[in-house]
Amino acid sequence: MKQYVVTGMTCASCSARVEKAVSKVPGVKSCSVNLLTNSMGVEGTASDVHIIAAVKDAGYGAKLKGVEKSNHESKAANDDDLLKDYETPILKKRLVYSLIFLSVLMYLSMGHMMWNWPLPHFIADNHIMMGILQMLLTIMIMVINQKFFINGFRSLAHKSPNMDALVAIGSLAAFGYSTWALFAMTQAQLDGNMDAVVSYMHEFYFETAATILALITVGKMLESRSKGRTTDALKGLMKLAPKTATVLENGIEKIVPIEQVKKGNIFVVRPGENIPVDGVVIEGSSAINESALTGESIPVDKTVGDQVSAATTNQAGFIKCEAIRVGEDTTLSQIIQMVSDAAATKAPIAKIADKVSGIFVPVVILLSIITFVGWILAGESIGFALSHAIAVLVISCPCALGLATPVAIMVGNGMGAKSGILFKTAVSLEEAGKIAIVALDKTGTITAGEPKVTDMISVDGLNEKELLKMAYALEQKSEHPLAKAILQKAEEEGVHAEEVSDFQALPGNGLTAVYNGSTLVGGSYQFVSKQTKVSEMMIRKSEQLAEEGKTPLLFTRDGSLIGIIAVADVIKGDSPQAVREMQNMGIRVVMLTGDNERTAKAIGAQAGVDEVIAGVLPDGKESVIRRLKENGKVAMVGDGINDAPALTRADIGIAIGAGADVAIDAADIVLMKSRLSDVPAAIRLSRATLKNIQQNLFWAFSYNVIGIPLAAGVFLSFIGWELNPMFGAAAMSISSFLVVTNALKLNLFKIHDARKDKKMKQKKVENKSIGLEKILNIEGMTCGHCEARVKKVLESVPGVSLAVVSHESKTAVVTLSQEVSSELLKKVVENENYEVLDISKK
């Protein structure tokens, strides 16, 4: 997505006009304009020249974001400048000058005429002088606020009237009519008709014209200040970027600007300093505070070989690092880009407001004309009709409609970024809260992804430490992942052992070696039971461990069993709580794993998920997601390369722990931490943001639906209610401010607080697969490869949406999306040289 800076936009009608104009450019696939940040995101093949020309033809200015900057640091500074609040100080100065002249005008027009406040006799007794002074003061205020007239009439010239056009027309109409009344009064005084002179004094609306401009400026200033606060999170991220780095050149430390750091440079970081770019530690160790990127306040220990990220803080030791990612490639830059891109996109809920905003101003102008003509035809005076027509113009507020969605999206995105939850688009922020099913990959998502020793059972009077010592001696030369768990446990316990001799890795998952003159053997139950006799008690313990989802490893010395060490990929500490929180939100939680059914169910029971789908190979996850989507919106949570197709297939893909780059690219939401509890937090934040948008839109629509008829005088004959144009201008000013202020309330939302979670009503979707499941009893499967072959051929059959195969239970459970004959299922399996004993319906 290319981003552009758009200038000259003042309301939602402006952004709608720009979006419409750019969308018509050949080669543009999508275009979204953000009034809040004055930015535009464009996807497609259209050239920058044609896009910028389209914006200019619509009456606005545009340039490619950061086009005048050549390096990352300058670009970051440029982005920061774009977000800097330049508008509020200008509006504040305009407001101060306007109020000075307005206070004098109000003294003349209201204070003296209504409450007899004192005035010099040469003014008080001269009605024409009084009128001329009011006109001159009003002209001063109009000159101070000339931007309304310049932008307003420019938009009319381009046939795309905006909010400024409403203000300009209303104010100018009041001024024009009052000026006509002043000349008519002058003529009446020349004719000696003093009654007419006094009558014309009551036709002055100079204070109305001036007050409209001043009050709208008040609203614009309040709105501008509040809008500036909505981008605080993004500005905060930009400020984290260090400006300099201490680089080693020929062994000499040299402080250089950050943009001069290149990949491969060696840099040093002292305690208390920020890491300048992404790098890998090559010397030293320290505790790094990564809260700026992940929201995690607990420092992370880093030593040689560990990676460090730009903008994180070195809290303890001196470290020397090699730069591996610089400029726009750093983690911080990518986070800033994600938040910025999300701000440049549009949520689906905004489409209603956009459609209304596109026709809002022309419709309001038409209603104003109808109001004026209607009251004239009803026999009212020109002044009365004009007052109501002006009130219709100035009370109407397209800005509240245009800001309702983007301000909430910006604040919600900022809240997520501060907590290490990155929404790539406004669509993902809105849709995450509508999820009905969450599919969790087991390894690295529910579990830690690293096997650990969970149980040690020794026999023959051997204590656990001696068992661990001999297991450590045997496993230290093995490269198997389970061996690493035993080595780690030994290190934690401070266990050491001498080198073994005659080490061999044997077929069938077994090891053997000679240790202190004794022959040690280790491996799975299937392997060890062929080498030595295993007692009934130890067999039962082995089976019990396996049922709990653990892998029992048996060890023998000189042919006698000495014990069992169980290893398992243990679940993360926050996984059960995260699953419960999602269930309390009314979400069905499903676990996907390639493990056998027994192991999978054990892990699933510990995590508390609603459903376990075992035997799912990496390429089968996508088909599982496709089936789950038949029952509602699905979010897929994963961290690996093999999760990318499933993440793409899901309605919302969530990459956890900033896993593989491919997973991040495929995901809609990126969780910087490896905590599963951030998944319900992201859903919670999405729901809160969506609720805030709905509140904003309700206010914006309700305000206009009630305010416009009130200003037109519709309620006058029923209940006697009417609206002075000055109060209409005040209401218009407040409406946008209230919308932005309501969005800022999101900053107070606690995304990890589950106490107010509610179960969301989900649309009931007919599950086409229910009742269409068949179980095949298959003989001849002996390992995971057999499972994979049977699964592949079954899922290749048209109508089979999923096959869960287990060589241990000797079954294949197939889920069908349409009727498939048992003969066909039997044939495809037996073609792979397995025997199908029988097929039954589940």
C-alpha cells in the first residue's frame, strides 16, 4: 500500500470526494482516505502522478508520504512532523482575535440594545453609525476566519461542497442580509422615516454571522486538540527511535547518526542506553527491557547469540552487537508501519457514514433553500425565514459522521500497539470482535514448543539424581529434541557425567553406549521392551504417562530397567486462563495438532479447549479451517511457517510470539509476545472499539436527524421549539468534539480485564458436516508415515473435508461435506496396501 499526504480536507465530505476521485483512476484497486491523519492509502498499479493529479482535480493537494526524504531517520522525522499538531495553535490565535472583536460587537448589538449598557451619545443616538460599526467588526472577524470562505467557495467551484461551504454560505447570508438592511435603513433616514429606521435595526444579523464563525472556530480548536491526542500512541512509538549509535570503527568508538549505521556494523550499548538498531549480541550479557515493543515490563536476559531490537533499553551490562536489521527493516519501524497502514485503511462499518457524507452537504444546502422558501410561502418575514435557513446550514455537521470511525480506530490501534498487539488493518480491528471460533495450533501456541522433563521414576533403589545422571551421560551425544530436554534438566539440577564410549543411535528410536563399564540403553517403550523385560507396574506407569500426553523414555543398565523419564511439550502457564476467557466471551475454542489422538486429548484437557482435532498434518490445517468456517467466523492462531496457509484461509489470522516471518506476513493481527492471553485481549479490544464506533455513529446520526428539523422550525407549530443560528453553530461545534472525546475514552479501557466480558450472540450457521462422519477400521498402519499416507488419499476424495487418522487406534475418522460411498473410501485406502476391516457411521 502506498501512502499519501492530502492537504485541504476539512470534513468528511472532503475525504469522501477525494476517495471517489482517486478510485476512478485506472489501475487503482482500493483507496481509503483518513480525515484524522490527513492521509490516503492506495493499492493498485496506478502511477503517483495520476493519483496526485486526481486529488488536485478534486480541489485538494497531495504528495507521496515521505517522498522528499531519502533515509529512514529522515522519514521517521517526516512522519512525526505530519502527526505534529500544527493546526491547534493557529486555530487558537484565530479564536483569540475573533473573541476580542466579537465581545465588542456583542456589546453593541446585544448589550446596548437589549439591556441598555452605556455607549457614547454619538454612537447611541446614531443608528447608522451603530450599524456601520457592527458591519466593520463583523468584516474583521470574517477576515480573521477567511479560511472558511476560501475553502468553502473553492469546494463549491469544484462541485464538491464541504462543511466550510455550509459555514461560509450561512455566515455570508446573514452578513449580506444585514448589509442590505443597513443600506435600507440609511435610505429610510434620508427619507425621514424614523419608524422604518428603528424597524430595520431589528433586521441586523451581524452578530449572528460573526458568532457562527467564532463558535465554529471554538469547535474546530477543541476537535483539533482531541484529534492530536488520538495519535499519541503512534507519536510515542516514533519518539522511541534512537537518534545516534556508538559504532566501533577499527576498535575506536564513534558516535554516528542512526541513518549511517549499516548492516554488519559493530555497535556497543552501555547500561541505561537504548539499542539503536536490531542486532545480535556478540560479546557480553545484559537484561533488556523490551516493554517499548512488547508491553512486557519484566526485563529479558540476553547473552551471546541472542537478538536485540531497536528502541529497547539495556538495563544491566555492557554489550557488543552486530547490526542485522537497520533503517526501515527494524522491528520498531515495522511496528510503526503496521500502525500507520492500519490508520490508512477503513473499517467496513465506516461505509455507511461515507455514503451519507458524500451527499450530506448538497442535501443540507437544498434543505436550507426549502426552509427559506417554505417560511416565505407561509407568510413569514424574510428575516425570520433567513434565520431558520441559516440555522439549518450551521447546525448540520458532516464532521461528526466522518470522524466517528477513524478516531476510534486510531485510538484502538494505539492501545493495541502499546500492549504488543498489532492490527494490520482497520478491518481486522473491527472483525476480531465478531469471531465465533478460535482455532489454536498446539505447538508454540498452547504449549511452550520446547519439550521439558515432567516426571522421573527410578527402580532398583536408584534415586532420581542417579537416574538423571546416567540418562544425561547417554543422551549428551544425541541430537534428538527429546534429548535436549534431559540435558536441560541435568543442567538445572547441576548434574554432571563422564563421557560415554561406543555411542550408537539404533533404529527404532533407541540409544546405547558404555558408561563406566556398564552398557546403557535408552528409548521408547516399544524399543526398550525388545531389549529387556519390563515389569507390569512400569508398563502401567508408562501407559499412564502416555495418556497424559507425555513421552515416556525408558533406560536400562546391563539389561535391567533403571527407570523412566517422561518428557512433554508442557502447556504455557496462561493457556488455560486464556481459553476460559475466550469461552466466557461465547467463543468455541478448537485445538489443532499433528499428535496422535491420545496425546492431543491429554493436552486439550489440560488447556480446557472445547474440541481437539488430532492427526492434522501441516498441509491439512487449511482444510480444517475451511470446515470450521461453515459454523461461523474463525480466527486461526499460529506461529510457524506451516501455519501460513491456515492463517490466510481464516477470517482472522493471528501470529503469536512474532513467530516466523511468513506467519507474520499471512496474519491479520500480530502478537509481539508469546502469551496466549493476548488473543482474548485482542478480541476484547476489538469489541470495545466497535462499541465505541457504534456510539459515535449513533450520536452523529441522531444529532443531525434531530438538529436539522429543529433548526428548520419543524417543531415550532407543535411544541413551540425553534433554534437561533448562533445556538446551531454552538451545537455543531460541540458535536465533533464529543465524538472525538468519546473515542479517547478507549485509552482508559483495560484490555486484560476479563470481568466485564459478555457472551456475544453468534449467528447460527448450519453445519453441513454434522451427521456425515464415517469411521474406518484399518489394519496395517504402524507409524506416523502410514497415518500421513492414509490421510492424504482420503482427503483427496471429493466430498471428504477432513480425515483424522491414528495408527494406534487403527482408525480413520472422515468428515464428509456430501455423501461419499463406503466402497470408494475402502478402495482408495486399500490401493495404498492397507486393509479396511469395516466402515461404520459415527
